[in-house]
Amino acid sequence: MESVYGTYGKDLERILDYLEDLLEDANRVSLEKRGEYLYEHISGRIKSEESMREKCTKRGLPQTWQSALFDLKDAIGIRVVCSFIDDIYELRKAFEGFEKCRIVEEKDYIRHAKPNGYRSYHLILEIDDSDHPQGPGRFYAEIQLRTIAMDSWAALEHKLKYKKNIKNQEMIGLELKRCADELAGCDLSMQTIRDLIRQSE
């Protein structure tokens, strides 16, 4: 069976490497200019064949490379974990200056958390790849920006969400929401502490 990404699988890896290099450069520049990193760590992935085919089916799309690369814009995914909330918004500004990149969609689930407590900043980037004539001309990547606390909560919530035959689901949902709100409060407190330290320097 032909890949759902057609002949562009290696191009996806190349674009992922390109974006990770841009992020690493931004982190180095931040350290040189302000003595602090913009983020703690990043993790990138190419969505698996199985997951992409399932998503195409769920969305009523044919399992073609056009669907995988253009209609669904998360074949490439990068999660960036920051120490502080302000770093997320600084990093979002940095994306505006990334060469060949354009922000085409964004959702701020930090200022507007999901009902279950999920917090994160999502971006969809369009990457101009027209200088590679054998490629499709452009690619898309989904970027998730989170604090350490947001990332920890999301990882645990994801694990629990896929457990089967769970009793007391409503109570568990309320507890998860409470934990998310408490962690959000901690993020704000840590941001305040850093602001106070900066003011005293």
C-alpha cells in the first residue's frame, strides 16, 4: 500500500528538522540577549501512517497525500515546553520572525482554557518549501506551547482518558479540572516570583 504521505515522507522529516533548528537558534539568541532560555525542551514527531489514515477517515477525507498534507495540518507536530507563561508569548512572537514560516491559525487555550481544564497555546505554521521543486511547495506543522505544569497535566489526562471501563468518570473529570486550576495558579505564582526577582536585579 502506498504511503498516505505519498513520496513526501522524507520531506516531512526535513521540515521537522528545519523547524527544530529554528527553535534551537531562537533559544541560543534568547540566552545571549537576556541570559535565559525561551524554553526548556522540545519534542517533535511525524504523525504515524495509522493515525493519519484514521484521522482522514474520521474527517470524511480520502486517504491521499493531499488530505494528509493540506487538509489536515498536523502531519508535523512539535511540543515546546517553557518554564513560565510569559516565555510562551515571547516564543509566539519569535515564530513571526522565522524564515519561510507564516502563522495561519492560532488558539490560546491559556487565557481561554478548555472546559476540562486543558491549557496550551496552539499554532498552525505554513512553511514555504517552494525552493524544493520536487516537493508540494508548502507544508504545515502544529505547534503546542506549554509550561512544565501544563505539559505534566496534559500527559496524565491523556493517559487517564484512554482507560476503559472507568467508574466515577464525572468525579474524576471534576478532580482533573480542579488539579488543572491549581496548577494554573502555581504558574501564575511562579511568573510573579520571577517578575519580582527581575525587578530587584
